[in-house]
Amino acid sequence: MNRVFFLMSIWLLNYIIVAQTPVNDLHWQLKWEDHFITNTLNDLIWFKAHNCDHIDKPYLHLAKNVWVENHNLVLEVNTDKASCPMLPYLPTNYACETCNTGKQYNYTTGWINTTPRYNTQFGYIEAKIKFPFRKGVGHAFWVFVKDKDGIPPTNSAEIDIFETEGWHESNQFGTHIHLVNNGGDPFGQQHTFSNYSYANWNTYAVEWDSERITWYLNGKSFRTLNHKNVDPAGNGIIDPVRIIFSIGVHPEKLVPPHSTVPFQERMYVDYIKVYSLKYDCTKNVTINNFADFANYNYAVKKSITLNGNITMPSNSNTCLRATDYIELLPGFEVPLGAELYLNNTPCDVIKQ
């Protein structure tokens, strides 16, 4: 049998070979999900922003622009004009701001985020989304945490899982992180993909732990960032966050021009799933035969040693995660056709 032989120990300190999604990594466990099956919004999970704008944009977020239809979450932006009421409803500790009293808004939009009981800290966050292509209309799937009662968290930070900013083509979007300590957007990237259009259903996701963020499109990773290293304070993005879907408009980029054609555009979400890792970070494990693999407890270990007596079966796909190291002893074999993924994962169990 043709085999690939590992003839040395491999120590995985601050090193990652490949990230794995919940589809093929048994370390992940589903924390919660919403498929919008009942055609009504679960108000235990979701809050619809109302009578607020974001950084003084030319649109007003209204609750009526968010609803569930045909088992999809729908967010709409349109040219309905609205004025900020004298006593606007201001959600406490949410990402959008109160509107300017008496201001005339030329557009209304939709914004929805998870309630505090569904705060997420680390894990794998995925949603299936589609939206029509139109220059000047922006869409976003992101997470954020804001000051509470004037007391800032460790770092009021944002992860943009994807963002279209009005000027992208239909096969492009941006990914960003915003840290309160560095200002601006020095870590934004724009991405262009072949055989992809956001007018079709696609899955967008991030894997996030206390050290790294990995972005995924349709189950394939395309960007990884060590966010702790880019934070001047050394904290990175570690606070529990709310998950947000939003849609907006950039009038100066709108095609056709906003002054000529009234419009409405919608963003659709089929589902959202949030996973967390299983942890057993105090244990050192030696695997010396495949029976141990078959009965292996897929939780993040302190260290893993693969004995030379073990040979993985052909066409198998195995992912192992450890906080300190994974050691492959001489004689350990991975047959051609089999796949072994080794992942250095911080022990974030205390923060779950």
C-alpha cells in the first residue's frame, strides 16, 4: 500500500495547518440555530432596531423593514421617507445610535441583532444568505459589542463576516475587524471570487477564538488573522458580541441614481447556526490503535501523541485539536487518500 510516512515529531505551538468546519470536525457542537420555520420572528433571540441610524447615515432603521416570509428572514431598504420622532425608541447597549430628532430621512432600512441572552463569545458562526446585486446598496453580516451604561468592555470590537459597501461587483465583498484601540480600518480586505455571485444562496462564516479569526465562504476558508497581534493593547477581540444582519444604501453610489428611480431591495437569510468547541484541556492523550480513534472523545485536549503502532484507514478524514502540541511518533502512517488535520486551538472553555 502506498503511504505517506511521518518520521518525526511535529509540535504545534502557535501554529495551524488548516481550519475545519462543523461539517467535518466532530469537535464542534451546535449551540443554537434559527431556520425561521414558523414565519414569525423569535423575540427571545432577535431584536429589530427601530427609530435609530448608524453613524449619521441618510437612512433610518425601522422595525417594519424586517420580517419573516417563506421561512426566510427578510431585510428591506427602500425610498420611503421618514422623520425621527420626538421621543425615539433607543435600545440600550445596541450598536445603532438614536436618530436625530426632527431629521428627515430619505431612506428606511432594516437592522436586526441578537438579544443579550444570545451573546456569542468565540465559536463558529454561519449563515446562508442571498441578495440582489445593485450598486449603491450595502449588506452586512457582522458581530459587535458596545459600551454598556458608559462602561466599555475590554475592547469594543467588530468582526465583519462579510460586507458589501455599495461599490462592489456581484462577485466581491469585504471582510474587516474594527478595534477601539486602533481606530479606522487598517485590517480590511476586499475579496473577489470566481464562480460566485451573492445573488445566489451562499454560506458565510467565521471561526473565532481568543487568538485567530478565519473567514469562510461556502465552507472553504479564504482568510485568517491573528487579531491579538494586531491589537495595540494585546487583547484582540474577546468580549461577547451580538450577531447583526443589516442592509443600507449609499446614495452617491446608487445605480440608477437615487434621484430618478424609487426602489426597494431585500436581503434574505435562510438560517443561522452558532457552534462552540468541546473542551477537555487538562488531558494528555496517546492514541496507539484505531479502536481508540473510533471511540475518541472529540474535545480539545492539552496534548495528543499518535503512536507508531497506529495506521489510519484509507479514505478517512480526521481532525485533532490540542492546546499545547500534537506529536506524531516515527512509524505513524497516513495512507494516500486519507486526510489528517492538526489544529492548535486555545483553551477558551472558561469564556464559553
